[in-house]
Amino acid sequence: MADRPNVVFIITDQWRGDCLGCAGHPVVETPHLDHLASQGVRFTQAYTATPSCIAARAAVFTGMSQRNHGRVGYKDGVPWTYERTLAGEVAAAGYHTQAVGKMHVHPARNLMGFHNVVLHDGYLHFERKAGKNYDLVDDYMPWLRMKVGGDADMILHGLNCNSWVARPWPYSEEVHPTTYVTTMGIDFLRRRDPTKPFFLYVSYHRPHPPLDPPQVYFDQYIGQQFPPVPLGDWADQQAQMKGVDGRLGIGFMGERQLHRARAAYYAQITHIDHQIGRLMEYLHEHEVLSNTMFVFTSDHGELLGDHNLFRKTLPYDGSARVPLIVTPPVAWKCQRGSTVDAVVELRDIMPTILEACGAEIPECVDGQSVLPLCRGEATEWRTYLHGEHTAGEKSSHWITDGKGKYIWFSQTGREQFFGLQSDRCWRRRRPSRWCEARYDAGRP
């Protein structure tokens, strides 16, 4: 057991795949994640097949595709009854396991195989409804009231949990939810079983709204000039005539309001990055950093105004493409500082971590370990990925090979095809090349 690596698995909520300094973003600063990428491998074509919180996390926790974990949209209150889970398999392999932050499972206190969970799912309407005791399903709120006193609440500033209105966090940085998650993760490292390797799952609710970064991070971005958001001529131009629809994720914001939203979103990202640096410093001080594997990703992205669209669920890259960095321990073979263009998906994280921990990968797992890709040894990999999501009239299926993406909106028959490589060049700054076909009942 002493030879096995520790594992720190960091997952965020609603972090776009292009929002990393090491990915060439012209504004966003992520120095600590850039360092992890320089010591490991960054996957440029990482996706979530079902781009919303619950379904994406089902893929993470089970290693299954949506065909087998059964979740193809956002629906709270459905029990999680999976027999084999990431944390359960790692614990069975002899690891001390801990989750801190967002789980978004049901019931909320479901351990999902972890030895312990310090829970903060953020503001969930399903759990905050009248008649429920939110303290029973959240550990952050009692802690916040203890620190601040009175009627302290995570939404005292009036920002909705899905709003694009932005303003700085009203309390000190010390009690921000992002800082809290890191603090609780470090607390586990202090009191962990020293006779076992550890598996620490650190799950940040941000950069998901509310867009409320600490003041210092908001100030870092609010005065900067941002590149224009992409706006293809296929986009819903009528959305520019109305306000943002929080339910549908469509709309138009004035230039100043959109600038504030983007500044706050980027600020939340840099805040998380600095907290990851804090976590790494603790591991270094306790001389376990060199034998620790890091995995960093997000459950889905954020459209952030692309083509007059916001939030997630839709198949476009702003929503469906996620960051993924895998940094093996120092002594392991790895093509460090490299990028891999193979199409990977959240289901691949469970087998990756299980292989690193020396645990058997259950037959029910659909994903593949990416460690051979990190070593430059993989000879076979999937040639494309199928994704889908229920969203009423905007329900869709899509496939991508990382170079192009075909989208079919199943309720309307609308089809789109995108060349992805030109879309990701920030210097281009022009609407995407695209073609669109309309459904013809006379054609198969």
C-alpha cells in the first residue's frame, strides 16, 4: 500500500473547456493548473456526453455512458442506486476516501462509497423548498453562520443561483464557498489515516452562478478588455430583442452587463485556481505531493453568451467541452507537458483512477483509462463520441470526433455541422464556419 499513489480528484461546476491559461485563453489566468498541465497531460478534446450537473456526475461516479447510467437530462429527486461506484471501488482497494463539496446525488447524504462526505451542493431549489431543513443536507450553511453570525446566507446578496447578474461576494474571502471547500479538504489531509493512501474528491460549486467572486478577483478582470463572443449568423437573432431567459438559457444582455458577467465568471475561475495552489502547498509541506496524482475536470461548461446562449444542456462546445488535466506522480512514466487530442469523456475518469490505484475495473464500466494516452502507449481509442440531452424543443443528439461535430435536434429535425478546429482559434475572432440542413420528411 505504501507504493500506491495518493489521488486528488478536483472537479468544478460549469467551467468551460477553453478557460485555461495553458489552453491559450487570452484573458483567464490559471497559474496553478497551468503548472499541473506542465507536469502532466492536458486533453484538448474532453467532453461530457450529457452536459448538465446530475447526468454528468453519474458518468463520473459510475464510469458508465448515459445508455447505462440512465440519465439523459436534469432531474432532481431520482435515487442513486448504483452498485459499483468510483469511491466504493477505491475504498475496497484499501484507500482512505473523502469527498468535500458538491455531490448532487439523491438522497443528498448518499455517501456513494466514500468513507465520509463534507457536503455543499450550492443552492439547489429542490432542497431549499419551504418545509425542508436545509441544514440537514448542507454543511456549509451552519459553518457560515458560525463564522459570520446572524442570518448569514449564501444568497444574501440577492443573486439567483442561475443568474448572470454579477457582484462581489459580500463577506470575507475566508468564508466564500470556494475557500470553504479547500479548507475542509485540507482538514481531511490533517486527520487522514497515515497508514493508507488517500483519495480526496474536491468538488467546487463555482464558477457556476451566482457570479459572486471575492472583490480582489472581480477587480482583476472588470477593467480588462475581452475578445468578442462568437455570434454565428445561424444564431437566434430574436433573442437580442428580449432579456435573458433563465430557464431556457437564451437571451441578450447589454454590453456592460455581459462584461460584468464574464469578468465575474473568469474571476471565479482564478479564485478556484489559487485555492488549488493552496491545496498543493499543504501537500508539499507534508511531503506527499510527489506521490500524488491529480485529476482536474468539470461536469460541463457554460455558454456565456456564445450565439446568444447561456448555461448548459446544449451540444455546443461552450456547454459540452470540459477541461481535463491528468498529472501522475513524479516517478511515473508520462509525456509531461504534452497535449492529447483523442476524444475523451467523463466516463473515462473512473477507470483512470482505478488503474492508478491498482484496483480492478468492474465490467459495468464503459469508459477507458487514459493512462496509456498519458504514457504515449495507447494504440486504440474511440473514434467518436455520442452525446445527448433532453431539453424540450431543444433536445438534441450529437456526435464528434474532435474535428467536426454533427448535431440533430430531435424535436424539430434541425441539423447543424461545425468544423471545430477553426472555432477554437481565439485569433480568428469571426463567426464559426458552419452549415445547416433542415429536416426533409421525404428523405431518410
